[in-house]
Amino acid sequence: DWGKNSPYDIGIFKEHLRRTIRASEVLGIDAEERDGWRHVLDNLAPYPVSKGGYLQDWERIEMETSHRHLSPLYPIYPGEEVHQDSTPEIAEMGRRSVERWIDRGSDAYTGFSFGWLAAAAARMGMADEALTAIHDHIRAFVNVNGYSLIGPSLTPGLAPYMANRGPDWETKLPNCESGSCLCAGINELLLRSPSGNLAGEPLIHVFPAVSTEWQDVCI
């Protein structure tokens, strides 16, 4: 309702079509339909990119304020089309997109937001930014028993969205989505196997993004 051609929608279509085409080739089925799938894939709208070189929320529309859902970064994470090993132009667009999201601040973040940001930053090789997001998640949403929460931040001033919504949102609930996002952000710093080039050779990166805080990391 707010706009058209969001990176989220386009990214899902692209990923679905590429994988379907490749599966059809590997399995030797649906050959008569592949040309139609390729036609759709080749004629999808391009990702909306601002004059500043970052992904917009929708075509020619972008939010200026913080938001808890990082879906415009889908082509970076959980999609696999944009990452640090992309062409220099695409990789730069990805980095600027993550930087743009960081610049918006965490005012509207909830339990899953920092982990999502950490994973996207790690995909772009931005290890220090990813580690900051992980630490902020722990400060804001990880309880003493290790459960990740959805609810008001444990650190005043950091991710104040839930607290600002009033007393009906004061409950701190354990939330599997939040914990899973935190684990995903950590995992993306340690090991990655991008499959954006489905027809290419497998690629495995060990420690694809290493923070300057890590002085004794080794394989």
C-alpha cells in the first residue's frame, strides 16, 4: 500500500526463479517452462537504488526514521544476491545500504532487529559494525538466563521502541525469533557459503568478516 518494487519483493522473486530454473536443469524436468521463467526473471524491475547509492524501501520512496524490520536489506540477508564478493559496484551499494540503515538509528528496534542488522553487515564484510549490533542486542534484549527477549530494552535509551508504546508493552517475553537472529548474526561472521551463483563452484568462507577486536582468531 505504501509503494511498489520493494527490494524485499524483487529479491524473493529473483531467488525463487533462479533456484527453480536451476533445479529444473539439474533434475531434467519442466524444460518447456524454463523459457517462461527466464523471461520473467530477465524482465523484473531493478532494485530501487537512491542517488546516494543505497537500496530504497520502495521505488523512489524511503523512510527517514528507524524501523524494526530490515526487509529492504533482503538482497543482502537473508537473500544472497548482494555480498562482499559481488562485483565492486554491487558490493558498494550493499555497504552503503547497511550504513544507511545504521544511520537511521535503533529507536524502533525490537528483539530481532540487531541480529538482522549484524547478519547483513557481516555479509558485506563490515565486521566491526556487525559486532557492535551483536553487543547491542545482548545489552538490550538478552536476559540473565540467556533467553533473548521481545519487550522493552534492558538498557535505557537503547532501542526504546517497546517502552515508548506504553504499559501494555512492558512484558519481557522470551522470543525464539530474537535468539535465532542473534545466532545468525554471529554465524555470518564465522562461516559463509554464498550460493548466489547457483551454477558456479561452491564457495566456503571461513571467518569472512573479522573484527578489529579479534586479535587471536585462527583457523
